[in-house]
Amino acid sequence: MRNLLPLISSHPGGRSALTCRYRCGDACFHETPNTSDNAYVGDVIAGAASRRSLLRAGAVVTVAAATGVVAVERAPQASAAANSAAAPAAAAKGKAARGLRFAPVAPNTEDVVVTAEGHDQNVVIRWGDPILRGAPAFDPDKQSAKAQEGQFGYNNDYMAVLDVPGERDHQLLVVNHEYTDEVLMFAGYDPENPTREQAEIGWAAHGLSVVVTAEERRLGRLTAVPRHRLNRRITATTAFEVTGPAAGSELLRTSADPSGKRILGTLNNCGGGITPWGTVLSGEENFNQYFANAGSVTDPTTAARLKRYGIAGAASERKWERFDDRFDVVKEPNETNRFGWVIEIDPFDPDSTPRKLTALGRFKHEAAEPRLTSDGRPVLYMGDDEKFDYFYKFVSAKRMMKGNSRIAREHNRTLLDEGTLYVAKFTGDSPAAEIDGSGKLPKDGEFDGAGEWIPLACGDRSFVEGMTAEEVYVFTRIAADKVGATKMDRPEDVEPSPRTGRVYIALTNNTDRGKADKAPADEANPRNGNKHGQILELTERWNNAGSTRFNWRLFLVCGDPEDPSTYFGGFPKDQVSPISCPDNITFDAYGNLWISTDGNALGNHDGLFGVATAGSRRGEVKQFLTVPTGAETCGPIVQDRRVLVAVQHPGELDGASVEKPASTWPDGPGKLTRPSVISVWRRDGGDIGA
């Protein structure tokens, strides 16, 4: 496990240049959009004792996110002694936590999905598989926009699974399609001269797929059900309704939509969430890369706003502006403001109009994970996936109505349009001199502290000096700059624990941390040149999601366990799997956190890991699977008897193309490499890890 292989590329993390090019428009190689001079975590250390009191509280009552189940659990102690390696050392010789009782997969570079011993797998659905009536079977040599509109989209990311009422053994799978890589989609692709048909296929391959799946109970195998009545495609040209306080704003109006209330399409959909009332949320992330000619904008205010969102340069990578003026910011300066939102869809009504939710703010949304306050109001936690950007939450003004009556559905449809948008400010409790950028633990034995939620806007009221409420919603990053939010190391997925209510945040990496002209290391982001990322654990005051105060600690500081800068919840480091660049996260029924990785900087393939969050095994990381060459692990779902993973961008290595594939997954040599969703189950039919 310690003989690490060379990196597959010199790009940040373990990503290839090809992935950086098509996924985020080479964001890492452009000027960091956040140039604000905000306070850092270590700047304020007063009141450390009182801030620790929340984490030392005894039994706390918690409210589960989507189930409403009340659980009682004792919060882990924040003291160095309680989290030292000595405490769990003896227990580490016993059984792993329930749900994680499998032999860990060794780091590897195999061009297959490698699973823990005793498990089988199958491909549930591939890019191009038909899901709508009339859609043809996938033919790589006869692709068309019309065909793709009825087929499963490209580069599957976040996934949600819901039961289908009245249909035994059927589950509804909702999948984001983050981006397209035309070099790996089209034979002979010329990036300087794409055709209109290729552009339109790209539009159709973005968005979301809703597809019913069927399970074989004896095997655990999951297969897609083509042409089911609930199957649906949402693309870059699907009509969306704009809701919330910024709907109709002049900042959202274009020549095609003078009302500012109807937007065509969704782009770069990454993380998401399932609401307690059964809708699915999806975040628009690296939308900036699709827009061209920002360098020709002369108005200084507009230019500054574009720059803060990473919209720069002349031609876009895909050249879509040649085929639709809305992708040219000179011709349609407000079109960029119509992306970067959280969208909401009703997966059980294929005729419903999806919505863009302006009350949740506009930035590079990586997640939209819900939880309920103690009085039943939904709260959403959201990360902005950019170096030195921020962590947000939204607290609804209204309580959720239970049941599935028409009145309840109509009421719950408004819950994410009225409430307060906040951004997080983290404060460390150790002297600044003890946070030196090396990752060395401070004298109290933990990276931890307190924090506050700073309000940005509520309805038509702005809490940010010099900005209207509409400006706060549309230019949320700028509003957060102004109030002094804490710069983080790429806040990606967020997940509240359904057992404890504690919120876990994946901070993927930030190789610019500590550079001369960048933010220095702080207690929440304690390593300069951070290649491997960390997982932060946040506890709201009184464990009430509506609170404006919280405590936090770093649960994992990722990397090679032999690296002294790593930390695994206090668990013995010689007994954990190496993990790098945490991205998507989820929970199993036992309260274990499962982590998928993106850009493993240890020289091995990305994978899926489980880690215990409580008890004597807290911090024990175990690798469950790895994905093929060039791929990223996305959208994990861990059920009792099945694990689902979206294998994104397989074969996406520098120099790869349709003619020169870097991977033969999933269908073997001579076949086009296709992003796919896989299902994994125990060969003996038992529960995963039990």
C-alpha cells in the first residue's frame, strides 16, 4: 500500500489536462476569481473555551434530514486525549464498524472497476443507452442531437434513488450529466471547427436523466428499464421556470426572455440532494466555461462581475457561441447570470417544468443537501467549488407540510423560494503561530473552532452594504466577499448525518493555499499547497439547523497515512487506506460516511471509501472500490444490499481520443469508452459490510 505509483499527470491533484480542459475550463490555471482580502480562520481565537462547550455537550437530540426520525447520540469529545491514537489503538484490533466489514481494496491502476473481495458488479446504464420511447440504440458513428435527447446523457455525476410507488422492485434513478468531452465522443473531432450537429449533441448530452431501474433480488443486479413512463431527459435546451426573489430581475432578462422568468437549459450539473418532500435538487457548477468573449466587455462593472465568476477570454472551448448567440457575453451580457443556480425537478411528473431557485444564491454549486430545523423548516447546505470560495446555507421561512395531498405538494413547492441565505465564517481556537501550513496539529490536538452564519439576504431585504437583494442573489460571491466569509479549499459535497445531524463537508484540495499572493493556511485549511484535501465536521448550536452559530473540527486530513500532516479522526494511521481529494459523500444506514474521490494525488486510481464517524473505530478509512483508468468516482449511493457509483470520464487522459483510447472500459477493446453507472453487491446476497 505504500509503494505509490507516479502521477498520471502534472496537473493539480491527479487530474489530466484533458479533464481540466473540458470539465472546468482549466480553472486551476486561470487567476483565482476570489481576490478579496477576507479575515482568516486563525485571526480570532478569543473565547475558545466557550466555543468548545458545544462539542463537549452530553446527549443531544437530533433531527434527521429527510426522514424526520429523532435519534439520540453522544457527541464525540473535542479534547486531544479523546482523539489521540492511544485511545482507539486497542479497539482497532477488533472488528471494523458495522457496514465496513470488508477487506479493503489496495490502491491500484487497473483499467477495470476493482471491488472488495466477495462482491459482484454490473453496468446499469451507459452514455447513449436509449431511455425514451423512439430513441435508437447507441451508434457512435451515427450520433445525432435528436437521438441523444432520448438517450442517457454523458459524464454521469450526482445520483438520487427513489422508490416507485406501486411498482415492486423498481427504483427511480435521477442522474446529473456534468459535462461533455467532445474529443472522446466524436471520431475525428476538430476542436477549432466543431460542427453544429456536434454542438447540438453536446447540448443534449448535458443536463439530467430520469430512468427507472429494476432489481434482481437474488443477485442484487440493477438494470435500466428503457421507455418507462417516468423516464425523462432534461438538457441544455429544456425550458425552466425561474422562481424566488430574483425572478424577473433586470439582471436575468435577455432578448429571448425579456421577462427574466424563463431560462433554456441547465449546464455542468454536479452535486445535488433529495428534498424531504420528494423532489430532486441539482447544482450548476462550472458554467463559466461555456461563455465566450468576456475579454471584449468594456463596461467595468460587468467585466468585474464576469471576472469574479471566472468568465474570461475570447472563444469558448466548445465554440457554442458560433451556433447560439446566448453563449456570447457581448451579445447577451445577462445570459451568464441565468446559470449557477440550484434547480429543482419533480422526478415523478415527467411533464412538470423544472425550476431555477434564486433564493439559494448563484455560484458554482456543488451540493444542495437538506436537513430540517427543530420546528420543521428545510435547510440547505451548499458548497462553492472553487479555490478560496465559500460555504453557504439557506434556511426556509416556512415549515414543511407532511403528506402527498395537492395542498401539501403546492405548499412544499414554495419552501425554497422564501428564507434567509447565509455564508459561513470559521474561527480557529489555536494561536496563529501553531498553524504554520505544515499540517502539524496544534497543541490542543485538533484543528477545530467555532463559527457563525452571516446573513446575506432574505426576500427583498439585503444585509450586504451597497448591494440590493437582487444583486446579492445574482452575484452571491461578491456579497460573500463583502461580509468577510472564510476562504476555503474548494468546498464540494456536503452531507448532514441522518443519525447525529452533524454536517460533513468535503474540501477537495487547493494547491494555491499559502502562495505568496494567496490566502495563508488557517485552522480549517491547515496545509499550504494542499494536494489531498480534508473533511470538515460541523455541529450547529443545539444541533438545530436553524442556528446562526456552530462548532467545527477537521475529521479527516487526507493523504498518505505515512505523511505526518495527515489525520484520521485519531484512528491509528497504519490501519487506514490512503485517501486523496475527497469529493462526493454519502451515509449508509449505520452512520458511516462514504467518500468518493476526484483526482487522487497519490498516483493511484480514484475510488470509494467508507469511514466510521463514531465509536472506537472513528476515523478508520477503508477503500471499497477503485474506478478504471482516467475515471473519477461520482454520486455514490450506499443501500443495505447495493452500492451504486457513477464512473465519470473513463479514459480521459492526455492524448486520448476516439482513435487512441486510454481505456477499454466498460465494453472492452474496439468499443467506445463510455461513462456509466455501476451496481455492486455481495456475492452471497448479504448486506454490504455487515
